[in-house]
Amino acid sequence: MRERRRLEESIAATQALEDELRNTVELIELAEAEGDTALEEEGVEALAALADRAERDKVEALLSGEADANNAFVEINAGAGGTESQDWAEMLSRMYTRWAERRGFRVELIDQMAGEQAGIKSATLLLKGEGAYGWAKTESGVHRLVRISPYDSNARRHTSFASVWVYPEIDDDIEIEVNEKDLRIDTYRSSGAGGQHVNTTDSAVRITHLPTGIVVACQTERSQHKNRATAFKMLRARLYEAELQRREAEANAQNASKTDIGWGHQIRSYVLQPYQLVKDLRTGVTSTSPGDVLDGALDPFMAAALSQRVTGEKVLVEDVD
């Protein structure tokens, strides 16, 4: 039913565009025939607005993957570099939170491990909203930050790395077989806020899937039982996403999985000093306003990466500002 509703909405949007295009063209022809310059300019402006709508609808039409309509888990992990990389990981967590809020998605913090001095070592966010995974899935990879470190007393320029991994929350009716013998389940005390109970009981849960090496953790609930249930849900989602990646790799004759992502394989660079630039290394899309990007202005980067992933097209306009 969800797929049918999505298709009906797409068809209705396309038909509405066709009707408005036809009416606008007739309006411009009438204005030209009568020599009404003001009306002709109004029609041209309406055409430009229709073109913008068509481009947005084109991107939305790319969200046709099996799990694209689902909610999304976003895992962020700091790379080597101590406090600097941990601060960068926290900046990325804030960036995706702001992006999700801009699109009207709800954001839940599932798990977070604080850094020693500042920032975070890792975090897992759950983005809730129609199409969250479809939009965010192209963000998986290594993100590189270049800036003058606020933690360096000599004000030297530092390069930091953090990895992002996005996978869909799966529906309860999707069967994912998980054998208990393939799991290692650890419990530990939660960190951060939460009151006396959280800090004195082993309520946090970490599950390791031994055959694949996938590790998930949850510490947001006071109850170990609830954290365990959430962690199992995350594990099933990760295994499902791995299967989707395997199918995509076979279909496209290329491996798009997480396995071989290394610190030297970044997908996007964010340069704050000595100049201001964000550049996606896959699509060539750039922005000279990194402050806006770090505040959640990610749609142009996501749209270009999604188009390239689905259609093989590469955007022609590189600067999104």
C-alpha cells in the first residue's frame, strides 16, 4: 500500500506539472499575440518555477529503491587523531541532525560515546520520516575536515577524518534470520546523562554478529530489556542493508559496501582554513559556504550523489551556492 501511494502521488504530480506547463505556454502565446509584455514576463517566471518543481520531482523519483522510503540509522565514528577527530565527529552528528530537522524528520539519539576531552568517539542517530534512508544513504563514507585546530595552542592547521554509515530501519514484516550462536552480547554501564539508575546498572547492550563483524549498541533506555530489543532491531537492519548492498553490487558490477572504506577513501572534504570550500569528490559538487553545509544544507550534495548512483549522470553545475 505504501508503494502504491508513492506511485499514485508521483503520477499525480507529473500530471499536475503537465497541465500547468500547457496552461503557461498558452498564456505566453496569448500575451505575445496581444503584445502584453507584463503578462509574457509573468508566464516566463511561471515556467522557471515549473522547471524548479520538475527538478525536485525528478530527484524524488530517484527514491525508488526497496528501502528508500524507510527511516534511517546514521552511524558516525571518529577517526584517528584524538580530540580533533572526535570534535569533527560531533560536528557531523550536529550537521545530520540539522539536515533532518530541515526536512521535517524526527531525530532520536540511539547511542553515543563521549570523547575524552571534547566531541564524541561515536554516535548512532535514527532519522524518522518518509524517504529518510533514500536521501541519506549516499552519505556513507569517510568525511575529511581541514581547519585551524581550536585545540592546538600553536594554531596549526589540522586534517581530521570521521566515517559515516547509513542503513535503513526495516519493517517488522521483513524476515531476517539471526542465529543466537552467531552473536556475542555484552552489557555495560551507560555513559552520560540519565540519572542514578543509568549510571549504576549494566543497562547498555552491545551485540556483535560474529560472521560479519557487525557491531551495534544501544544505551538510550533505562531498561536493559528495551536496549536489547532496540539493538536487535538495529542488527536486523544492518544485515538487511548488507543484503541490499550485495544485490546492488551484483546489478552494477561494483561493490558499494562498507567493508573496504578506509581513511584514504573520503567522499567529501570540508575546508575551513585557509579558504572556505566543501567539495564532494564523487560528483564534483562544491560549496563556498561550509557554514551553511555544516548547518544542514546537504540537499544539493545528496541529490547529485543520488542521481549519479541511480542514473550514472554527473551534475554539470558544480557550485551549489
